[in-house]
Amino acid sequence: MREDSILKQWRFSIPLLKIIQRTLLYVLLIALSLIFAGPLLWMISTSLKTDPQVYHVPPIWIPNPIRLANYPEALSARPFGLYTMNTLKYALSSVLGVVLSNSLVAYGFARIQWPGRDVFFFICISAMMIPFQVRMIPLYLIFKELGWLNTYKPLIIPTYLGMPYYIFLLRQFYLTIPQELSDAARVDGCSHLGILLRIILPLAKPAIAVVALLQFMAAWDNFLGPLIYLSDESLYPIALGLRQFRTAFQEELMWPYMMAASTATIAPVILIFFFVQRTFVEGITITGIKG
């Protein structure tokens, strides 16, 4: 009788223990989410405040009144429309270059047998270890000799020559596609380019989406490259435009305006991620697990 009672108590305690564990897990995840989202929430909150509210102690997270006028006033202070168009031209051109070049190079490393393939792949991957700061001066001198300074060529054309990280990412995904598909296509007379276009790329859409989105975000946020190669303000992308916006205010910098401009400039990236997040997460999962 006593054993039955202990057994019932033990069976009752298992669901209760699971509920407690799940509750603690959710509390932990919510706390971590708030920590990581804190800077973004602070930026959005500050963009809707007045100056006195910014310096209020303790901090005010939900301003009252909400000052929406910060956005039109901040965006009219500098030509943010021009900055946005420049960034879109640069970002979309580099995304096209990255997708085209890295898809081809990754296919060569993953699906074609040729002498020295693994050695060249090792050399290619090793290039990831060299930071941009080391290559900055040689690249600047080369582009200067080519007459590419103060144009978008130094920022766009290198993306059409392959980038090690994206090559590695796509190669790992291509290796997970069964070789029998390529063999069957070869038997039917399909060339390597035909196999890539008709078989590999349709199956690699999630990985291609990951590469495209990563490159778009990298181009959108790129500050150092445009700072080095561009001197004409009419060519500035958003990253440099924000720097100009801050410089224009100098000592009179008003945080609500700065945060309003910053929120407006990152909104397109957040919207794009919102619409493609499912494909992006799927691509990251597939390449992470099978790579």
C-alpha cells in the first residue's frame, strides 16, 4: 500500500517537474531576449523622445508624449533618400556578384574532380584568416592605379571574383546533394553548367538565400570600405550618411534625431529579414547540420 502511494506521488511529480523546467527555460529565454534586444529597444524608444526625456533618471522606456516629428525632422536634415538609393545600388550589385561568382566557384570545388582541387580550396579558405585591415593599403594602391577611387568599382567588382566564406558555405551544401543526380544528368548529355543551373541551384535555394542576405546586410552596414574609397558626398551610402549627420550637429547633437535617423536606416534590413526569415533559418540549419 505504501509502495503504491509512493509510485502515484512519483508519477504525479514528473509532469510537475517538466512544467517547472519549461517555465524556467522560458524565463531564461525571455531574459536573454530582452538583454540582446535592449540596444535596439533603447534606440527605438529614444527616437520617440524629447531631449529632457532622454536624460531623465530613471530612464523612460515608453515616452509620454511620443514625439513622431523626430523622424521627418531628422531625415530632412541630410539627403537620406540619396544615401538610401546609393546603398541599394551598391548592395544589390554586390549581392548579384556574390551569388553568381560563388555559386560557380563552389560548384568547381564540390562537384568537379581536377588536379590540385583540395590544395586550391585550402588556399582559398586560408584567405578568410587575413583581416581586411591587413589588405586595406595594398588594395587601395591597386585601385588607385586602376583609377577606381571615388567610384563604386572597388566595392562591387571584387564581389564578382568570389569570396572565401561564401564559397565554403555553398561548397558544403553542394556536397550534400547526391552525386547520382549529376551522374544521371551527365548520362543524358548535360554539361557542368547545365547541371549547376538545372539541378544544383534549384536545390540550393536556401543556401543561396543565406549568402544573398548575409552579403546584403554586410553591404548595407559597410562603413570602412566606402570611407576609404569614396570622397564625393553624392556617392555616400547610408553608413557614411549617418556619420555626416552626426558631424553636422557637432556639439548640438540631439540623441532623438540621431536615433530616429538610425532607426529609419536599419528598417529596410529588418523588413527584409522579416520576410525571408523562414528561408534564412532553413538555410542556416541545412548548411550547419549537413556542412
